[in-house]
Amino acid sequence: MARTNPRSARIAGVIQRVVATAVATDLHDPRLKSVTITEVRVTNDMQIARIYWTQLGDEGRAQGERKRAAAALKQASGHLRTLVGRSTGLRLTPQLEFIFDQVPAQATEVEDVLAVARKRDKELEKLRQAAHYAGDPDPYKHDDDQHSQRGNDKYGADKYGADPADRDSSSSYSDSDNDANSATQAEK
């Protein structure tokens, strides 16, 4: 995605204000009475301004009203371009392209899906309140008394895995072993 030039973003804001004001007040076309300018995007070279618009109206007559409004915007594009040129102060006034904005129509569909999801969440919350755990609440419960007294796990082994009962008093490397090893090395 190309980065937006800060100047083109500023010019887009000016174009949106000029076109929205002109549609609301200057143009006395009854086909444009419910048209709203939602967004303007200007290319980085400032040659084309894409003006997104939407229209509120009756569901049954929406397609016909949309076509009539698109024809009225196309017819008024020359006058609107003149107003944009005066207000922006650009050497070349961008061409105005009017594009019907599908976002509001899609937003209502998304809102319907979210309403269904909220309803399901409420139903699940009711089921959760009546639910109980299937097993022990703490399945990893251990006997703390046995650990604290001997330092061994529940099977009697110490932390290294050796059973203290298996140990004898002498270690594998006792002093007598060391003396025997040193005596054999001295004889050699």
C-alpha cells in the first residue's frame, strides 16, 4: 500500500468540506437532498480526487434514487471542480470521480451479525452459570504436610529421585578407596 502524502491528505480534507457544503447548500438539485460525502481520497500526484458518497433513502426505491443521484453528481462535477479549484489554490485542479460508498450498507449487515453473536453470548452465559466442573476443582492437589516434613515427594524419593532408605552410610568414594588407589599408584 502506498504511503499517503500529508499534502494530499490535507487537500482531500479541503475537497471534502467544499463538496459537502456545495451539495448541501449551493446545488439546488432535489436528487441530491439525501446525499452525504463520506470520504475523499486524492492521489499523491493530486490529479484525481475520488469522492465517496452515500445516500439515505427508502429501501424499495434505493436503486433508482442512487442512479438519479449519481447522474446529478456527474452533471454537477464541472461546477464542483471549479469550486474546488478556487478553494485549494492548486495549479491543476484534480478530476473529481464520484464513487458510491458501500460501507454503510455493509455496516448494517455487520451490526446484524454482531447482534446475533451478542444473543448467543447471553445464552452461553446463562448455561455457564448453571454449569459445574466435571472433576475435582484442583486436580493437581498434593499433600503439603509430607513435603514439608521430609523434603521428599509422595513416594518417598528426595528431589533427585533417590530413596533415602536405599542409601548406606558409606559413599562410593570413601577415604579407604582413595587410600587404596594412592597405594597402587605408588607401587607403579
